[in-house]
Amino acid sequence: MRRRKVLGVLATAAVAFLSGCQTTSKPPRSGQSDMHIHYVEIVCRDVAAECTALERLHRLSFGPPIADLGQARVAEARDGSLVGVRAPLAEHEQPTLRTYVEVTDITRAVAEAEAAGAVIAYPPTRQGTTGTWAIYVLGDVQLGLWQR
């Protein structure tokens, strides 16, 4: 139960960050990345409860399950990034919060992740009409890459 609460808090914090971060002035662009978060994937055992909480807390509006995204229910945040909530796809898959960063060349990005010491958990995979994604693991953190 405690782990579930911690995962819920982490998921809510990530969505709050995505949908509510605004500054009064923009920092200088020198030396800064153009990184854009394309998709936040929340894998949990109670999809309905997680969607309800995110709808109430962050005014997101989740659609019906999307087969190409593992039956995830997806909402669009104010900045255009997507938030998907789905159940584990296999018995061994644990609840997690995974962020997918948008890239223009996923093959190059995967090679750069490997060069930085990451293990590629899923190589670039075309997912229906949603784009191509990959997942890498560095240490104990999973991150995703997404090319439209």
C-alpha cells in the first residue's frame, strides 16, 4: 500500500511539473537544450483510480484505451505533451513512471545513449501511427526516446 502511494505521488508530481510549470521570464538560451517531453507513461495496477486522480488534480481529460500504446488511456497536457496511464502488460512488469523525450533521429539517440553507458531495453520500435520509441536503462532509471 505504501509503495502504491509513493508511485501515485511521483506520478502526480511529474504531471504537475509538465502541466503547471511556468516562469515569468525565460532564461537565456545559451547552453540550454531544446529537449521536449513527448510522453509520460504511468504503469499502474489501478488505471481508473490513477486517471480519476489526475483528472481531478490537473484537469486532464483521458480518452479511451489506445491499442498501439498498450491500452493506455491518454490525455494531452497544456504544453502538448501526452500522459498515458496503462496497466502492466505482463505479470513481471512492475509499476513505473517513464518519461519519453522527443528526438529527431532515434537511431542516433540510441547510439548516443549506448555510448554514455546505457543498456537498450527496447530498440527503436515503430508503434502504429504514434511514432517510433525506444527505452534505455542507465543505472536504475528507465528513460524513453520518441520520434514522431
